[in-house]
Amino acid sequence: MAHADVAVIRKRPRRVRRTMRRVRQQVSVALLALLFLFPLLVMLSTAFKTPGDVFSSPPSLLPTDWTMDNFAEAFEQIPVWRYLGNTLFVSGMSILGTVISCPLVAYALAKVRWRGSRPLLILVLATMMLPPQVTLIPLFLVWNGLEATNTYLPLIVPAFLGTPFFIFMIRQFLLAVPDELIEAARLDGASEFRTYATIVLPLARPAIVTAAIFQFVWAWTDFLNPLIYLNDESTYTLSIGLYAFFGENDVAWGPLMAACVMFTLPAVVIFLIGQKFFIGGASAGALK
């Protein structure tokens, strides 16, 4: 019994240290999460503040008097529905282009044997190394020469030509798909496209949905490309529409933050919904 008591006493400091380590880790994660969420909380609280609360001294995080007037005023001062429709159109077409083009190229690079697959894969990876600022002026000159500026074509067409990051991501997922399934379909007389459509696409759904969600977030929050290519206010997306409102009017922080909440909320909701697909894709890849 004496030896057992000594062993228990020796184990207690280890358990205490382990518990304290976990507590420190959780506190650190909570503080980092709060740090990153603080601007979002300020935006959300300001959207419900009265003008007196916005400029109160000392400032307070929560409103003294909660109000929904800022949202109504935002709809009066900003053509939110028109900007929202434009943004949904651009985001939807970008998603459509991504889910059509990227899985096709990824399948060709992962499961189809042909002589140029390796050089093409290297070329795709090389294009990922180029910052978008490098190709900004050449691409603008190309679209301007095609008289496609002030249209949605420069914002939509590139998605139908494939995005290197998504091609590489889906290809890595397809490498885990057993070759025996594809070979069996070919032996049964299925064409290459039928094999791709009936076997590969259903198995690659987690990776494709993940690419679609990322593409939605990128297209929804894109500011630089609409700023460069769109000149007519009727074609503005939400990002540059809010920027134009910010630059042309005296800043009404309450309505502006209310509009920012409406702009941010869809992307946050879609991203949160898509978490299960991220986890499912990672789990499926690990099992295979």
C-alpha cells in the first residue's frame, strides 16, 4: 500500500501539468479567436447602434439602444438589391465554371495516361507561383482589346478555363480513388466521359463541393477585378458598390456597417455550412 500511495503521489503532478497545459492551450486559442473576431463584432454591434452610440465617449462595444433603422437606411441610400443580384450572378457563374472545368482537367491529370500529363501538371503548378498582380495589366489589355471591359466576361470566363489551385486540389483527391474501379468501367465498355461522369464525379464530390465553396467566397468578396473591369454603376457588385458609397458620401457608419453585415453574412454562412464537406473530404482521402 505504501508503494501504491507513492506511485499515486508521483502521478498527480503529471496529471496536474497535463491539465494545466490543456488549459493554457484552450485559453490561447480562445484569445486568438477573440482577436480575429473582434473586428466582426465591432461591425455587427455598430450596425445596431444609434448615431449617438456610434460616437459615444468612451466607446462601448454593445449598443445602449438597439435599433434596426440602419438596415432600412442602408436600403434607401444604397441599391443593395441590384448589387446583390449582380454579385449572385457573378458568383453563380464562377461556381458553374469551376465545377465544369476543374474536375475535367484534374481527372485527365490523375487518371488518364497520356504523354503530356506531367509537363502540363508542372505548368499548372507553375502558374500558381505567379501573383495575380503580375498578370493584371496583360489581362486587362487582352480584355480591353476584345472590348469586354465593363462587362462580366472578365469576371466569369476565367473560371470556365480552370483554376490551378482547384485543379491541383481535386487531382490530389482523385489520386486516392482506386484505379480498379475505373479499369472495370473501361472493360465493361464505358466511354471515358461516362466513366468520369458516373464513377469519378460521385467519388470526388467532397473535393468538388469544397472547390465550389472556396470559389463562391472568392467571387463574393472579390474587390480588385470588379474595380478594374466595371465602370457602370448598374453593373457594380456589392464590394465596389459599398466602396463607392463610402467614397462619395459623408460616412454614415451605422447604415454602412449594416450594409457590410448583409455583405458578409452569406459568405460566412456558406463557409460554415461547407465545413462538413472539408472534414468529409479529408476523412475520405485518409480512408482510401
